Amino acid sequence: MVLNLGKSENENFDVGVFSGAYPAFPPGSFFLFLKLILKSQRAQEVDALRNEIEEYRLRCASEAQKIKDDVEAKVRNLDIMEREAIDALKV
């Protein structure tokens, strides 16, 4: 795999298959390697935040559904009570 760092074609680095060892960069490219590490860490942080947001969204959706179900149950109970009251007044 060739890593394009946005430089000229001569400055692209072949990182090969990552097998647990550090990719071989030319001398003086420590900061480029550090930049790649930081981007990877930032991507992991973004993924963790996405997962946290998704979990929060699911909890909120679940709570909203529970509230909706409770309101619908109360509406049904009020409808029943209203019909019973009307029937009681007719007698």
C-alpha cells in the first residue's frame, strides 16, 4: 500500500502490510509518522463518540416510546371511563 501524504510523487511512502511493526519511513519523517498515529487515535475517538451518541439516541428513543405508550394507555382508560359515565347517565 502506498501512503500519499499530499506531497510530490517522490515523497509517497510504501508502508506495505501493517504486521505489528512500524512502517519503514525515510529518515527525518518521524513527525509524519506521529501525524499518522494522531490521526488514527483521533479516528478512534470519533468512533467512540459516534457509538456513545448512538447509544444515547437509542436510550432516548426507548424512553420516548415508553412515554408514548403510557399516554396512549391513559387515553384508552379515559375513553372507557367516558363511555361508562355516559352509560351511567342514561340509566
